[in-house]
Amino acid sequence: MGSMSSSNISDSTFILVGIPGLEGLHGWISLPICSIYVITVLANVCVLLIIKTEKSLHQPMYLFLSMLLFTDLVSCNAVLPKMLLIFWFNHQEISFDGCLVQMFFVTFFSIMGSSMLLVMAYDRYVAICHPLRYSTIFTSPFIMKIGLLVALRGLLLVFPIPFLVKRLPFCQSHIIENIYCDHMTVAKLSCADIRFNVVYGLAVVVMVVGVDFVSVSVSYYIIVRTVMRLPFREARHKVWSTCVSHICVILVAYISAFFSSVYQRFGEHTTTSTQIILSNLYLILPAMLNPIIYGIKTKGIQRYVIRLLYPQRTNKQNI
């Protein structure tokens, strides 16, 4: 594309290449992506409806789960529909303002998702280590305050990013070698100094992934110590069963985020297509796997599904 001055950048158009080097395979790649998108939407919506419908699930743990699934659903819809348009119809154009909006929503809800994992770890910590205080701590006003703090944290950290990108002059290439408008991928297209963008982006990663991961690790270290002190094996098994799903979700989220961050910044020796695929795992995999993991591992959700699918069996058991 021809060069454009920074004065009219808000009216310019950027090009999302998709996966460079694999353009001929976009049609085939779209098949698993479309399947993942359908499964993600259906699984998240189903679990959210189950939590809303089943009164026995109106507990802090499930309310926090519903917040996590909502953030996954929004961040997924901010990326995957545009990705499929690129793969199916070669609809690669995106306005600069649209690029900034996508960048904001993806980053904002990703940070909220990490924050919710931390909140859910604190929920399990209180439930296991201080069970007698659980109901007095996790009251409805407290849960609402937590939700507001999570949203405020994400907003404060993400709010500067669109402005940091908007100030940059893009006087050369407008071709984004990615599936969506990522902060650093877009900033690297600028012909100006982007050191502040790099520093701020790393600071956000440290403040979110670093702080949250350390805090979650400390919470589960205390939980493990408490569980190991329980006198009965059955009690230890029962307590661990309430944590397994959350641990699985944490591993999926942080492992995929780790690979994304590493390949985005230090993956010079790998192909661009490999970098893009691996760096976008944290947006696709957790959003699809979180509701499935909780649906399989959470007995409250299992009982609701069984009662919905086999009402006659449930009635006989009640009789």
C-alpha cells in the first residue's frame, strides 16, 4: 500500500494478512477454527444458562465462573468472526479505528480473565482454609465490588494502549502479519520510536500474568498445606475435587499465555506462521476448554445436565 501521513491515519485502512505463508491453506484452516468457534459459543452459553437457571448454583464460586466465561465469550467474539471472514472471503481490510477497538476489547477482556482466575483462587483459599468465614466474606455486595475492581483494573491497564498506538505515524507498511490487531504487531509497523510501547506492553504482562500467577501459586501452596493436614483421606479427596477444575483452567490459561508471550517477543528463529498460531493459542484454547472442563469436573453442573437429559431417571431416584 502507498505511504500515508500520520495526520490522516484515523481514516486509513490496514490489512490483516491472516497467517502469512499459509494463504493457500486458509480454507482448510478455517474448518477447525469454525468448529472451535461453534463449540466455544455453545459451551459457554450453555454453562452460563445452567448457572442462571439452577438456583443451587447461585453461589460465589459459580458466579465467578460465569464472569470468567463471559470474558472468554467476548474476547473470542472480538477475534474469531473477523478471522473467519479473512479465511473464507479474503476480507482483510480493517479501519484504523476498528483496529484500535479490537485491540482494546481483546486486551481488556484477556486481563479480566486473568483477574478472574486470581479471584477464583482466592475463593477456593477462603473456602478451604477459612470455611467458617466463607459466608461472611463472600456476600453479595463483596462479590459486586470484586467484579467492579476486576473491570476497573482491566480498564486502567488497557486504556493507554490505543492512545499509545494512535500517536504513532504509520508512513510505510499498513500490512499486519497477524490474525487480529495485536498491540505490538501494529506498533512495529510504525516508522517512529516504539520503545515506550514495548516497555508499557511488557509492564502490563508483568503486572497481569506475573502478579496473578504468583498470587495464584501462593494461594494453592497454602491450600495444599491445609489439605495435607486433613486427617481423613476421604476429606482430602473431597476438597481436592472442588479445586481440580480450577487448576486445569489455570494451567490451560497460563501455559498458553506463556507460549504466546515468548513466541511474540523471542521467536525470531521460527517461521511467522508458527509464531502467529502459537501466539494466538491463549485467545482460542482457554475460551473453548474452560466451560468443558468445568462441565465435566463440576458436580453441580453435571447433576443439572443429567436431570435435563434423563428426567425420568432423576424422578425415580427422588422417589
